[in-house]
Amino acid sequence: MAEQFDLDDPPELEARYNIAPGQSVVTIRTDSAGAPRRIERFRWGLLPPWAEDAGIGLRMINARSESVALKPAFRSAFRRRRCLVPADGFYEWGGAVGSLKQPYLFTRPDRGLFAFAGLFDVWHVGAEDEVRSSTIVTTEANRVLAGIHDRMPVILHPRDYANWLDPANDDIDALQSLLVPSPEAWLERQTVGLRVNSTRNDDPECIAPAPPQPRQGELL
DNA sequence: CCAGACGTTGTT
DNA sequence: GTCTGG
DNA sequence: CCAGACGTTGTT
DNA sequence: GTCTGG
């Protein structure tokens, strides 16, 4: 689960529209400030070395910025194994629509890429095999999320990528100070269809605007 | 000291 | 591994 | 995160 | 309610 790519010969990464916890995400990290950055796929859901089974990771898909420096599950990864998780959108779920939840898509206004603050870890299975996994740091939501959800993933400013990635950076306070809600201008919100709620749907239709809701009294 | 947890989200 | 609770 | 299953004996 | 699968 640590497929690695050559940055001098960048791969065509398949587009994903609906990534479930436990599936792989693309990550960027580096061994040192001077070393080349690596693109790798890590399993989403942090598996600390002491995990007894891979199921632990499914409960570690996010790490709270407020406590990430102290929690046993994340502390060492926060100190020494930080990464970026590039994406051009994320979903959050708002109130119920009948028995289902309404998903919303958040993107940059220009639909460009951003980078989540991520952590990774290495879980050893026996002497040979290992699983590399990652988690995404969350923080208080900004106003673009208002009324939908009170948490959001941390989106790093590009000028902070190098500091975040440098494994030798041990300025915990400075690192922690990066884990804040993004400026509102970085994101816009769009209502998308309920098909996002099933991770079996992973295609461009997931990010299409939601079909208009027929209202009561309206003819079909 | 040993044993047991180690997490987030959202809900009641 | 490391922290918390007892 | 959300959706969907969650169970055994014994057989239409 | 809680666990599993995606």
C-alpha cells in the first residue's frame, strides 16, 4: 500500500470522485528538506505500529488539530511523519433529506488543487510486509461550511508546504499554528446528488450539481 | 507498578 | 510505543 | 464519511 | 445500537 511514483516521470493518476475510508489516497512527502518529494498511495485511516488489526485505521481517518500533538495515536506521526494529501474537492454532509443525508462538495473557485495537512504511519505485518496509511487533520469549520458541518479538513497554504513536510522541523508550536481554518475565499460550496452517499458511485456524476428538487405540488 | 486504551463524527 | 486510570 | 447488515436451522 | 464494507 505504498506504491511510489517517479516525480521525473509523473504518472497519470486516475481521477477519483468518492474515496472511502480504507481505500488508498495519493500523498506527498519527503525524507528531508533537501530530498526530492515522493508521491505515494497510502491507505486512508491511520494504522499506528501497535494496531492489532487493520480495522483500527477506519476509526483514524481524521485527527483533530486541537489534540493531534498530544494524542498517543497521532503524536509521533505529527512530530515526524507529516504529508500532504492533494485533492481538488471534498464532501461534507449536512442535514437529513428524509432518511438520507445531503452531501455538499467543496472546491476552489477555480477548481484547482489544494493540499490537506496529512500524517502517515507504517504498520508492520510480520517481518516483511508493512502497510502505510494516512489521516487528514481537521479543524474548526469556516463560514463556507456554515450550517453544514462544524469541522473541516486543514488546507495548507502553499508557502507552508515545505515547513509542514520537513521531517526535521521540530517546532511543534509553529506546526500547530498552521492547522487553522482556511480563508473563506479559498472555497466554494455546491450541492451534489445523494448518489455520493454510496461509495460504490465513484464517477464524474458525483461532482455534478444536484438535480433540482421537485417541490410539493409541483407536477412531475 | 500493571492493565488497557489508543479516535472522530454526530446524536441523544 | 505511550498515555491514562486505578 | 454513509449504507447496510445484524442469524440460525434446515429446506420450496 | 453497533459493526462491517465500500
